[in-house]
Amino acid sequence: MTIKNTLGILGMAVVGAVFASCSAGEDNPGLEYAPQMYHSVAYEPLTQIKDESQGSWLSNREDGKGEFFNSNVHNPNGMNMREPVEGTVPRNKYDMLPYRLKAFELEEAALIENPLTVDDAIVKEGETLYIQYCSSCHGKGGEGDGKVGEIIGGVANLKGGAYINLPEGHIFHVITKGKGRMGAHGSQITPENRWKIVSYVKQVIQKQ
């Protein structure tokens, strides 16, 4: 057997041994390549491992701590997420409070005012959103003659009767919670976009 053949056989044996050692077994997950891809060094919001030695066998962290240690020593109780100040309520960029009215609280909803400063840009965005979410039932002109509206029937004509005088808060509430044949759209359309639709309906469709 030549030296070349011998080296070839040895090379294949080494490669086979390497692959065999990496294979997972019933109680052995095998070797992990790039372990930090599996075990994030970043703080995790929902886990707390305070033992600094956890995962030391795997770690190559620069701070010398175990790979699995993820407790924040700078925050109270080692938390990774800070609790909000007691009594605070989150608001969005439009200074809107969370919307907590129930579906039947239409009278309370009618008292809410549009928090957006209505201008041409807001109305234009409202038009785009109206066409996307509302026109299939209410029709492009708001007369309840959309393709879906023709099939299901009973769709409100936003230009007729009592609908003309509906407060903006009422329309926002119905978009959010639904009413009659209309389903709730609160999970599909953000609060600010709902108000933009309301602005378009009042300014353009109802010309209020």
C-alpha cells in the first residue's frame, strides 16, 4: 500500500470520527457550533438565572461569567425589565390613552374628541385607509353599496339619515368594537389610523 493511499484512508477515518463525535444521541445533544447563537448573552426579559457559574463550561464571555447567567445586577431584584412608575398609564405618540370602553358604551364613546390635528395629509391618509378597510362594505362614496355590502345587506349609508350627525367618537367606537353586522376592527387598525378614517368620513364623505 502506498503512502498516498495510507494517508487517504487515515484522512477519511479522521473525518468519519469527527462527524461521529458530533452526532446527537438519546442523552447527548451533540456539539454546538457557535454556541452564542443558541445561548444569548443579551438580557432576557422573562428568565432569571442568578448563578454566575451556570454554563461556565460553555462560556467564552469576556466578563468571565457562565454562558447562561442573565440576571441584571443593576436593577432591583435582578430584573431585566423595569416596572413602570406606580399609577402611570402608557400613551402613544398622539398622547392617546388605552381604549377601554366596552362595546355597549356608545354614549360614553360619543363624548370622545378626535385627538388628531386634522389637515389635508391626515384626510388623505384616512382616504387610503377607508378604501382599504371600509369601501368593500360601505362603498367608495360611503353609501353602503360596496360589493360585500350588496351581498350581506344592512350596511350603513354614511351619507344618509342619522349617520350624518354621528359624533366622531361614536364612529371611532364602532370601528373599534363593531356594531350590528359590522365586526370589530380594533385588532386590525391602530387607534391613530381609526381616527384618520373618522376624519376622512366626516370631512369628505359627510362634508361636516
